[in-house]
Amino acid sequence: MAGRSLQVMLATLLVAAVPSCLSLSLIEGHYHTWWSVVQLPREDVLDMLPKNMPHRNFTLQKPKLQGLKDGMHPVVLELGTEIRTGPVFPAFLQATFTEFKFEIPWVNQGDKTNAIRYKVILNDLLASVFTVSYENRTKSIPFTIRFTKNDKSNIFGKSTPTVYKYVIYTNSSFESFSTKEFYNLNSAAIKMNMSSDGYFMQYKNTAAILRAKFKSQATKFSPASKYKYFSVYQQIMSQEWFGDADPKTYTCASHHYDFSTTKVKPAAMHLMVSDGLLPPKFPTNKAITTLGLNHPLGTAEVYTTFKLTIPHGC
């Protein structure tokens, strides 16, 4: 118990000593995991986004992904084990632990305050003057707009997609504490087990259980570049992410995976989840199956390494 208290104290001092404005790597590690995309109705996924964070208006982008059905949005399950993961220094704080993540990618974080602060009125796209209204002061400004067929710009600004980490489960109370305390992510320590072809979770001896079975579709791991459909995971895992353990705190961070050395195998997934572990709109008590990585949005077994940036305001 004293050792665990010392770890918490040292981790707290380490984070406090690093300026939060810098995007430096705080954590690094190795990762053996299954990454799986599940398609859900957009309206159900919208209902999973945070509703209690002031000054935020969360919406979903519409990613153009091969295999994504009309009216659906991808959510991502990470079912894995982090290996020798922890602070770059001191290394004795690094640990190996099982970890599950439920994530929603391609989320817009609209700012309710700034969204109504500036109002731009285009009188006529063909005219040479437009009107800007700001704090009840109106001024006409000469301008020229040129549009081309391939112009994808947005004159009102561009929104960068982010990942909302709805919940993270680990088999380590220390890791769950660190995840919540430093990265503002909803996290809990529960009973978990990962085998060579399966994954099991149970929430505190309750009936809330997740079971996943995987059927490998290759005899050996290959470079990720071999599989063209792995690109969807590169897109998702490169997005900055946030959580809402404290809804009044806006904290973001990023994983930087070394995809040049990442090894993968396609694997089909068979998943069963009971009530109480995932968002209420996630299908429970029924089989969910996915194809392997040889197909669009297919599941992959992954060996990779990563660096995790320090948390920063967003």
C-alpha cells in the first residue's frame, strides 16, 4: 500500500513539474491490442456525446469511409494490453496492464460562445462588399471571393476532428487513477483478462460483462502498410482526444503511434456485451460480429509502440 502511495505521489509531482502548454511526450509504451470499428446509427452516437460541458456544442462530422453505411457513424473499441508503459522518467513507474477503450471519432467541439460572437453577412457573392457585424458595430469591407471546383475551404473556419473517449477500463487502480486525474478521462478499475484469442471484462462482481472472441485470418503478423484498410485506424488514432470526467475541465492529448513499425493481423470479432459497461444506446445482450482487416472497417490485431503527449487545455 505504501508503494502504491509513493507511485501516486511521484506521478503527481512529475506531471506538476512539466509545463502543460508544451506538447512533449510524457508517456511511452508498447501496445498489443485489437482495434475494431462498430457501426451505429448516427442519432444514437450523437446521444453518447457529452451534454454537461459548458461552452461546448458537440456534433459529428460525416467521414467518407469505404464500407460505412448510410445513416451510420463509426465507434471504436480498443481491447488490449499496454506493455512497459509509463513515464519516460523515472522508468520504474512503467507498468504492464490490461486496458479497454470505447471511443467516438470525428467529433466537432463547437464553442457556443465564439459561435455567436462573430456574424458575417454576405450580401451578394458576386458583389465586392460584405458586411461584418461585431459587437453591434457594422462596417463594410471590400473583398473578392474566388471559388474553384476543388475548393474545400470554409470561410467561417474549419473544424478539426477529435476523438471522445467515453470510458476506459483497466485492471489497475493506479492506472485508472492516473488516467482520470491527469487526462480527465472516465476510467475505472475492473476485472479483466486478455488471452491469445479472447477478451473478458466484468464490472465489480456484477452482471455487467463483456466477452469478445477473435478468429485470426493470417498465420503471422505483417507490416501495417500491407493492408490498405488499416488506413482508417491511422486516421482515427491520429486524432486529438478528450474526455469529460470533470465536465468543467477541457483537457486534450494525443497518441503518436509509430505506424512505420506497426505489425497487424486481420481478425474477425464476435462480441457480447451486457448492460452497464458501455453507453446506453450501445446494443447489448446480442451478438455483434465484424469482419477482418481484409475488408473495409475490418478488425485488426495490432502490435505497436506509441508516445503520449502531456495533457493540455483545449
